[in-house]
Amino acid sequence: MAATRAGQATGLESGAVWGDPLFTAPGQGGTCSWSPASGTGPQPCPQAYTLQPGSPATGAGTAVSGNGGTDYYGTTIAGTPNIGADAG
């Protein structure tokens, strides 16, 4: 998920997280007709890729300064973020 095993074996990865990210409906995103502020529709529906409770990606990210304060979904990122677009 966050790294390749080859990268970890060569010492290029630290703190790797492995496991099923527990997306809500992977592969079921379809196409949405909404237009996010950064682009125009149709766009892939990202709701299929939010994290379910118990995901190993929850709270396993790294805080980045100057990140804009919100994740892909517009959720405020407070404290330690999740890994991926569903960081809030």
C-alpha cells in the first residue's frame, strides 16, 4: 500500500504500512457528474475509495506542512492524517 517490499528490503522505506486499506467499494466508483473545484465533470466517483473503520491506513500518514488543510474530499486534516486521499 505505502511501499514496495523491494524498497523496504533495500532500506529505502521506513514505517511501511501493509494490508488491505479497506476501501468502502473498490472498483465500484463509476462516473459522477459533479464538477470539483479543481476540474470539470464527469469524474470518477471517489466515494468508493473512502476508508472503512479499522483500515490500517487510518491515522498512519505523515503530517505535511502547507498541505492546504483539507483532503481530497474537503475534510479538514487535524492531527495525524490517514494515508491516501481520505486523509481527514
